[in-house]
Amino acid sequence: MVSQKVAVITGGTRGIGLGIARKMAEEDCALAIMSRSSEENVRNNLNEIKSFGIPLLYYSGSLADSNCRRTFCDKIMNRFGRIDFLVNNAGVAPKERKDLLEMTEESYNYVIGINLNGTFFLTQKVANIMIREVKENPKIKPKIINISSINSCTISVNRGEYCISKAGISMITQLFAVRLAQWGINVYEIRPGIIQTDMTSVVKDKYNRLIKEGVNPICRWGYPEDIGKAVSVICSGSLDFSTGEVINVDGGFHLRRL
Ligand SMILES: NC(=O)c1ccc[n+]([C@@H]2O[C@H](COP(=O)([O-])OP(=O)(O)OC[C@H]3O[C@@H](n4cnc5c(N)ncnc54)[C@H](OP(=O)(O)O)[C@@H]3O)[C@@H](O)[C@H]2O)c1
């Protein structure tokens, strides 16, 4: 078993997930990262994380696939023997933004299959591992962190499937928070606003304009490191009497104004 705490980060190869991986590596966690890309295609970013001197396991597979989720967990337990933090970050936007009245079942199943179903069943699997760990060592305090979106409660009718998946993440957070509290396993939702990544690069001009017009009281883009810092606060144990909590990292976007 590794001596360091182990953080599992889905989609830790770029964007927000990479920001989280960098921060957790800086804090000397061993990392297990999963994404669909081949190891060769993400080697540069993995090497950058490894340069912090931490053990790193990379697994190429889809969160939507139950065999991949099982293999990923088996590999983590074989290599590291423990899981302290699960960060459910991987997610996709619809391949094409389409109005609610035109959205296809294929797109709905694609987005829900990864963002919601994949996240739920990976969480279920890891939660059972964490329960076993706590039973063996009641002193440890594993944590689960779900990366949702302002779209879990902000409506965008041209990507309804994404909004539904993120609203579901909010309920997954609350369900597991209640179910796992008896073992001291806390569950949190981080709700990012507009963050500069590949996902938002296709609508960069629109978001540049909205930000300039004041859509966020804090008038700038969010960056992956903003989310990394929030994850780090949770993992530090500073919020240990809170569970099921939503942490908005959105420059104040969620505040209603008149
Ligand atoms: N950017 C924003 O403004 C924003 C705002 C709110 C919430 N979020 C949420 O934050 C999370 C990260 O977003 P991002 O902006 O960093 O997106 P991104 O730049 O597109 O990165 C997504 C990551 O998830 C991985 N991934 C996608 N599908 C996967 C699958 N089926 N199995 C395993 N890994 C998969 C990707 O790797 P591969 O492509 O190699 O699989 C990549 O590492 C998502 O859940 C997103 O919904 C983003």
C-alpha cells in the first residue's frame, strides 16, 4: 500500500481535471486518472503531473463502460491498495448544441451515459471500497467530490441533456452524502461557472462577451486552478462537519440580481 493518500480523478488529463490533478500532486497525493485517450496522446500532461514526484496510475477507458470502471478500480487497488478521495470530474457536452425540441435520443444517451450513469456507478463502486477501508481503519476520512455545473440549476435550452445530467449530479451528491455519513465519508458538489477549457473553447467569443457585460460579479473567466483549489480545501478536512454541500466556484454567477 502506498504511504500517501490516493486521489482518483476522472478526466484528469486536461481542463478542470488537470487543474485538480496538478493541485493534488502538489499536495503529495498519489493519483489515479482515467480518460478515454490513449496514454500516448496524454503523455505530456501526465509527465507534467509526474514531475511533482508522486506515483501516478493512468487508465485509458470510458467512464460510461462498466467493464472500464471495474478494471480501473481493480488497477487502483492492486497498485495503491487504497482510495482516499474520489473526484468525479469527467464529463462531456453534447457533440452538437440543439434546441430541446430537436435534441436526439442518441445525444441524450451519450451525455447521460457518461456524465450521470458513469458517475453514479463509479461512485457506488468506490463508496463500497471506502466503506471497507473505514471499517478496517475508523480514523481515515475518505471524501467524494462531484464536479457538477451552474447548469445543474441554470437552464440552457440548447443543451438540455447536459443540464439534466448536471441536475442529476446534484442529487447523486445528496443521496450519497446521506447514505455514507455513518462511515464518516463526506460528499461534496463543486459547481463551476464559466471555466476556460477545451469544453468552452467552442463558445469562447460568446462567453468573452457575456463576461465583459457582467454575467459574473467577479469579472473574469474561471480557470482550472480555481477548481483545484476548492478540491484541495475539501480534501484538507477543513469542511469535515459539512456534507452534501454545494460549493459554487463561479465568480458569483449564481447570485440573483435585480
Ligand atoms: N469548462 C466549463 O466551463 C465547465 C463549467 C461547469 C462544469 N464543467 C464540468 O467540469 C468537468 C470538466 O470539464 P472541462 O471543461 O475540463 O472539460 P474538457 O476540457 O472537455 O475535459 C473533459 C475531461 O473528461 C474526460 N472524459 C470525457 N469523457 C470521458 C469518458 N467517457 N470517460 C472518461 N473520461 C472522459 C476527457 O478526456 P478524454 O476526452 O480523453 O476522454 C477530459 O480529460 C465536466 O464534468 C464539465 O461538465 C465545466
